[in-house]
Amino acid sequence: MPNLKIEMKKLHTLILESQKILILTHDSPDLDAMSSIFSLSHIFDHFHKPYTILFKQKPPKYLVSLDAQKTYEIDEQILTQPLSHDLIIIVDAGDLLHTGLEKQLILLKGKIIIVNIDHHQTNTNFGDINIVVPDAVSTTEIIYDIFQNFKIKITEKIANHILAGILTDTNNFTNFNTTSKSLEIASDLIAKGSNISRVLKLSRQKKSIEEMQAWGKIFSRLTKNQEQNIAYTIITKDDISQYSKDPSVLDGLSNYLNNISDAKISLVIREMPDNTIKISMRTNDDLIDVSKFAKMYNGGGHKKAAGFSIKGKLEKTQEGWKII
Ligand SMILES: [Mn+2]
């Protein structure tokens, strides 16, 4: 395993030498991914380095409201050559595939330095520099360490971003991955001015009645496989279009299902518009590492929360839902 301090020093030098930095994250970014981007961008501000934030989808308004003057791009053309950037930093992505920009990034490999900052157990160390810490509860926790290492002051705004990532990825300190370090960092962030109730309110993403009904419908399909001690539910393509145009309404559902007391593993099986099926797994069982299972299907994640995709569609049969 590479020495983190050395890797951070390399990152420091690269940022100082860079003329323009490109920063991106995984597809369908969660709050940790987006907060990692926003917090890290303050390091570039500190060094007066120009940068571009690239998202594949528009981030939600509530997040942008934490840092209103930041701008971002959603145009993937940025990645076509000749590139006007000389350093790419990818945060919170276990591998290039999950960026949704794999093809473009592979073409750039060897021509431009890629830095990989992540906390997924299954990270493939795809970067030229890899700051990968599977013990970190969130990628923002690693970014907190980078701020400390670079001796850059964490302002209230930065503290809010870092805390947002920690709260999301620990499910507000209720997941098994919660560590004393993450609580210490959270305490320091609050001391630095972060407003935990505001961040919590933002990260909970208030839901409309339609969205709540969508959750209700999906919960009503919950089934338990007695033999394997697994609880699962499914989300069809139609569910999304019926209730909301915004697929992010179902974010957080897998974490919520992890509250089930009488199953060892919970699964959310979700039909995607591109004829793939996404399976999210959660467990609270000490002895189970769901990331190993996800890896068998080219997925990834953490010991207690992981996922993978397979080709197929969902069909309702007399014996229940089937993947065809
Ligand atoms: Mn994360």
C-alpha cells in the first residue's frame, strides 16, 4: 500500500505545477461525491489555480446552495482532446467505469496525470496517484486529511461540505462503518462553524407526497427469502416515470431498508432505462462483506454497502419478480 503522506505530497506538487485542473466523480453522484468535489475545489482556490468541475448530471439545488458561487459543467466534450486541462482528479469512484466516462478517460491515460481519491474497499487504484483509504467513512474524510496535511484552514463552508459527506456515508452515524475518527472529525468541523442541523436538513432531501408514495409502493413489495435470510424489493422503470421525472427521489431507499431487523442482507433491485438492473446491497452483519459479492459481478463498494449491475429486465410472474 502506498504511503499516504508521500502520495499527498505528490498531489501538493502536482496542484502547484498545474495550469488548469479538471475534477470529476462517479455517475449519479451522491452527496459524498459532490461534497468531495466542492470541498476539494477550495484547495485550488487557496492556490489560485483555475479548475473545472465536471458532473455527468446536474447536482441538486440543495447542495449547490451550500456553496452558491461555485460553477460546474455538465458537458462531457471537455474530455475530448486536445484537453485544456493538465491534471485530472477523480473523487469517490471505485474505478473508471463508474465515472460513466471510461472511454474518454482511457484515451487520456498516460497523456495526463490522473489522481484517484476514494474510500471504496473495491477501488482498483486506477490513478497515477492513488489516495485510497478504505477505512475512511467518506471521501470527504480523506479530503479533511488533505486539508490538514496541506495546512489549509477549513472554513465554515468547507466544514459543511466535509460534514455532509460524512453524514451521508455513515447514514448520520448509524451505519456500521461509523468510526471514532469520523465522530472526532465531525466534532472538529462543528467547532469550525459547520451547522450540523442545516447540513442534516439538506442531506435528508425533503420529499413531496408523490415521492413518499413512490417509496410506499416500493416498500409494499418487500419480500423475504427465508432460506437466505435476505429481504429484497424491486423498482421498475415505470415507477420512476409514474411518480417523478427525477430518479434521485429514490436515493436513500437502500440505506433506509438497512433498518430491517429480521434479515441479514437487504437488496434493492432496480430496473434502469438502459436495460440493465442495478442491485444495491446493505448489511449490518459483522460477518458479511457485501463488497466481495459485488466484485464477483464487476461491481464495487464497501463491506456493509455495495452494488453491481447486470443486463436484463424485470418481469412479474406468478412466482414473483424475475430478472429476464
Ligand atoms: Mn462515498
